[in-house]
Amino acid sequence: MNLPTGREAFEPRRPGSEDVAWCPGCGNFGIRNILISALAELGLRPSQVAIISGIGQAAKMPHYINANGYHTLHGRAIPIATGVKAVNPELTVIAEGGDGDMYAEGGNHLLHAIRRNPDITVLIHDNQIYGLTKGQASPTTMVGMKTPTQPWGVFEEPFNPVALAIAMNASFVARTFMGYFRESVEIIKKAIQHRGLAIVDILHPCVSFNKVNTYAWYREHTYWMDDHYPHDREAAFRRAIETDPLPLGIFYINERPTFEESVPAYRTDKRPLWKREPKLDLVEEFFESKRL
């Protein structure tokens, strides 16, 4: 049987706009196109990829890409993705979610994933608003924006995920705007190829509930760091705290041992856990040893 290859391989088997929950013009369409292009250009097959998501409009991505997928709980994509990679290090594992899903409900998991450094790619669809629940302020919403739950205007300081990740010595930190297709494809390819946790904050518009951060706004308020050296942590942090315009590109790269390399189960045996026969006698012996 001749299986599809390239981009075609990642297209859903049952196409149809009636099945898509995103609004016309939503930036998620562009991110889906970027991700499929990146996977295809890396020569990956759907069977080699697992996309894990939480809850939200961005988290519907596994429904619209032909690959292994798991749609989990709100904010829980990263720990599930970490477990998937630990059990089968041969997979390319991507955790995907929005700025609310990853930075609010899932913020604690992001912090500890940076510490653990699993070999996964985390893609955050950052439209600076909660889209699925109709426009509440998210952690990255700008000060002054009026929303259904902040009719007087947001007054909290916006969360800066890039600065936080660099401060915690994350191993790969980048930001892009999905309106720049080719640049975004290249950044995601490098993130996937990176050995360790790769965090990519992807700016994109919410055409229904965010009338400030539009396609035009992002083009006018961002720039590419053409002269930046990503192995200088202090320089990366100085760039990360710039606010207007927002820098785009790879901020920081710091190669260090991955979570999978540190797990005792792989120190003497490199076979994925799922390929091994369970040693039930040792499990029984362990539980027996704990009896009072």
C-alpha cells in the first residue's frame, strides 16, 4: 500500500470545514499550516509524531493533524507529553496549547518541565486572550484592554514567558509571529531538532475577541533579532524584557542533559519502556516488602 508522504501525510483523513471549530481568520489555521510544513520538511511520518494538548481553541490541534494525539485536561499537556516521551523516546513529542492553557492552568507544569528538561517541544499559541471561553483576559493580555470580565480594563502586569524561561535556564527559548510563515517553520524545525525542552511562544491574532493585537498590530510591533547570539544568557534576557517592539527569533539555547537521559530506567538499557517485558515478579516482590 502506498502511504501519503510529506505534507499530505499529515492532512486529516476526513477533511471538511464543517468539522473545524476555529473562527474564519483565526491564527490557529496558520499555525497548523506551519507545523505540518515543519514536520514534513523534517522527513517525519505521522507514526513518529505525538501531539499532546490541553483545553482551548489551540488545544484542538490534534483533531486537525494526522498524527498520534491525545487531548488531555486543562493545563496538563506538558506532564502527559513528558510521560509519553519517557515511555517512548523514539517519538517526536509536541505539547500544544494556548497562553491561558500553558501559562495559567498549566503554568506550574511549565516551571517544572524547565527544571526537568524533557526532550519535547512546547508550542504556545499566544493570542493574549482566552478564545474558547469568549474573551476573558489571559496571563499575556496587555494592560488597559477591556474584556467581558475586566470591563474597566486589565491592570495586572502581563506575564513574560520568554523572560521567565531564560531566567530559569531553559534549554531552548524562541518567539515567532505566525504571520511570518517561512521564519516560523524554520524556528519550529530547530525546536523539534533541539535535544531538550524547546519552548516556542507563537504570537497570533484572535479575530473574534481581541481587537487590539491584530495581524497588522503584530507586524508593526515586532522585529527579528538578526544580530542576536543565542548562547549568551544575559544578552538573551535583555532582549526578552523588551516590550515594544517585541523581538522575534531564537533567544536562548543551552544544551544540557535531558530528563530521559537521567531516568535510571535508561542508564543500562536504551530500549523504550513500551518494548520491554514487564517484570511482574519484581513488582509483586516490591509490594510484599511494604506489607506491615
